Amino acid sequence: MTQDQWTAVDRYFTDLLIPPDPALDAALRDSAAANLPPINVTPTQGKLLHLLAKIQGAAAILEIGTLGGYSTIWLARALPPSGRLITLEADPKCAQIARANIARAGLADAVEVRLGRALETLPRLATEKRGPFDLIFIDADKPATADYFTWALKLSRPGSLIIVDNVVRKGPWLMRPAPTRTCRVSAGSTRSWPRKNA
């Protein structure tokens, strides 16, 4: 299937399943206006994240990689009234845009945006005993994904759901050897941790 076909299929399901949403649409619009990279999850992916968080019954969510807060809004809307979401962002500009988007969506009380490199903020979460998290979504700089996954395991519990975005994009798994540490370590991790199913 070509990229144009993928795009057309995604657009079809977006139009079919996801009605216009002022807060989400504004988050995308303001992120684009601020020249943030256009790498947020798609609307259908956001809806899937929302459904997975609902099915999981997630009351504590950790997101690694905020960007403009689009996926954050989808996830936070799945929380129960007493639920909390912590999202980690290294870029001050992204964090500022995300905070505004999250506040406009009425979720400021449920979401905490932490500014700083995730490999520095993740140990702080552990020290603060902020886990375990019911759902962890990893969508940040790809070279560090394996390290984020290791921290996700430390901050999870039996039954937690860990979602890693962009693991198989452009098919690097089919290359021998896999070109990035993320591919090699993530593939190995799914076999070497008895605590989890993948």
C-alpha cells in the first residue's frame, strides 16, 4: 500500500469516527502556528489511545513526550474524575504550547506538564514514588526509546499497559542488522523480561 493510500484510509476513518472537536482542533492549529514539528499522533491514533486508556481503567497515566499536548488531551479525557496524568517534555516551547492547549481543553487540574529531559525526570518520579502508572505512552526522541521502556517497566505494575509509538516505522526491523539501538534493544526486551507480555 502506498503512502497516499494510507493517508486516504486514515482520512476516511477520521471523517467517519471522529467528529470536529474545538479543543483538539485548536491544539493542532496552535501547534502548527507555533511551528512545532508535525509529528503528533493522528486523530485516529488519538482515539485509539483514548479507548485503550478507558479499557485499561487507567487512573494514573504517564506520557513521555508531550509536543503540543494533542495526545495528552486524548489520554487525559479517559481519566476518571480523580485521575492524574503526568507528561514529560524536554522543549520549553513545546511545554508552553501544551500547557495552553491542555488548559483550553479544561484539563489543567488533571494534567501536570514536567519540563526537562525525560531521562532526568523519570528518576525523580521514581524517587517521589509517583508510580505505579496504569498506562505509559512513550512517544519521544527515538534513540532513547529503549531507556524509556526500561524506566516504564520500573514505574509500572503487573497489568500496566505500556504503549511505544513508531517502533516499526519505515521497516527497520527487516534490516540486518537493525540500524538503531532502539530497534535492537526493544526487540530483545520483549523476550528478556518475564514480567511482561508483548
